[in-house]
Amino acid sequence: MLILGLFCSAISSSLIDPNPVLASQVGNIGKVNFSAVVVSSFCDIITNLNGALAITKNEKLITSDPTQPGPFTGTPLAAQFSVTSNLDALGAVIVDAPLLIGLTPATTKQVKIGAGAYGNSELINLSTLGSLPPTNVNVRFQTTVGNGKFVNSTYTATATLTCTDDGSK
């Protein structure tokens, strides 16, 4: 038995100690630093093409849309814009109601994006990559003043485009 006890004692001394000794720190503690990053949304609206207004020969409609019933004095031409951003498909471009400048005030001011319908303002969502390919914008104006005709004057129009990161204004 004594031999067996010595043998077991020898084996147990070569096993791993259940309470190991922890390594002690040698030298100083090192750190690695990372430079800061600025998180900032951007949305660049690029005007690819300015539009051109025309008026119907009966002087009741001013538009940039050549698909509207004519005949026209002048050649209507859609404006065109595109978008590059770091937004995703939640981002959108809102086109506000257009503004007509001239002697006769417009009582109907409408805008249309791409092949959509005319409305007082319009919204188009960006792609999942936050971009928008070249996209047409058309405007049209009518009046109820002076028998519904625009008087002789020079008329110009603008439409404001706003990029938003949540599809609302």
C-alpha cells in the first residue's frame, strides 16, 4: 500500500495545479488609438439640364411639358436633375410647387417628376445606393385671371428641389 500511495502521490504532483499562478505584469500598458470619423449625410442634387417654357397659342397654359396639348408658342423642354448621396432608399427628393414670375399670376401651379402625375409638390425616392439617375421635371401653370389667359409679358419659372433622409420634409 505504501508503494501505491507514493505512486499516486507522484502522479498527482505532475498533474496541472487547479489553482494556477497568474502571470504578473511586466512593463507598461500599451494602447492603440484610432483617428476620429465624422458621420455626415450628404446629398448632391445636380442640375443636368434647365427646362424651357412655352405657352399654348390660346395663352391658357404655360408649361415645360411637350406632352401637354398644344399647339405652342415656343418649344417646351423638361428640366433634368440627378442625385448622388450617401443616403439609402429612405432618402428622397421633394420638388415643391413651382413658382411662376410674370404679369399674370398663376392660380394652378403644378409639377411632375418623370412619368408621374402632376401635383402641387412631388416626391421621388432615391435608389438603395442613394442615387437617382437623370430624371425629368416638368411644370405647368394656368390662371383664372383675365378670362383664364396669360397677358403679354415675359414669364420665368423655378422649382425648388430638396433632398431629405427620411422621405419627408
